[in-house]
Amino acid sequence: MSDLDDPAPMDLVGYARRVRDGPCFVCAFLAGEPGYEHVLLYDDGAHVAFLNRYPTLPGYALVAPRRHVEDVVGDLTPTEYLAMQAVVHRIARAVAEALQPERTYLLSLGSMRGNAHVHWHVAPLPPGVPYERQQYHALMAENGVLRYSQKELEELSVRVRAALDQLGEDEAS
């Protein structure tokens, strides 16, 4: 797996251009548009979870409603919001089972000016990361992103999906 001590530089200017001038990254991914591929972890028909294309932590995943939603308060009913949070919790539990992090950060980011589609970040902090490199520092692409091969991404997704399957079995009993 990718090494936290050797992140790749992030093209922040190119990234900002892409998210501000390009299509919605979640909708483009779901439509299968080239250049917007992600490794899918979960799909229940209303929500999806997938590995972050620009991870700053191993196993960093995103969870989003399939429907294009831009305002978490105004565009989701309380029932829809709670259903979304149940998926976030389920994905966070599976990622934690697969990776055994010291802590899991859960937050919703985005902007009406770019990455407007509501999505939650599930960011597992590995054990042993020095305090000064935790919290916001660990989430900021300005500090670099992890390099993964397609094979490593697939292996990681298999581990998370297996944990999801186990959670499903545990919840059914």
C-alpha cells in the first residue's frame, strides 16, 4: 500500500479547474464518464460509496446520495438525511474493520462553487501518525496525496467489501 511518508504532489490548480468547470464528479462517475472513474465500494440504489480518487489517508472513502443533492439541509428530508448517515456509519465501520485506524474522521465537504454534490468523507487515520500530521493536516491534499496502483486499489476495495459483507451478516443475526 501507499506510504504516508511519500505522498505525491497534488495539482491544486488543475483540481480546482476540474471541479469548478467540469461536470459534477459524483454524477459523472455514476454515468461512467471517462476520467471520472472511482473504485466502487457500495451501492444500495439510493447511495454509493467509493474510494477517494485523491486520498490523503489509506482507505479514504466518499459516500454520496445517487441523486444530485447540493444542500444537505434543504435538499434532504430528515428521513433521507438519517438514511444517508446510516450508510456513512456502515462504510466507516467497514473501513475501520479493514484498516484498523486509530481514529476515523467523518465530515461533509464541498462548495456550491465546486464539488457541489453532497458527499461525506470517511478518512481513517492509521495508528502512529504524529499529532502534528493528524486532523486537518491529514485531510489536506496540499500536503500531497497517496499513490496507489490499480491493483492496490482493487485489493483495498476487496477488504472493505468483505468487511461490509461481514457487517451485513452480523446485523442480520
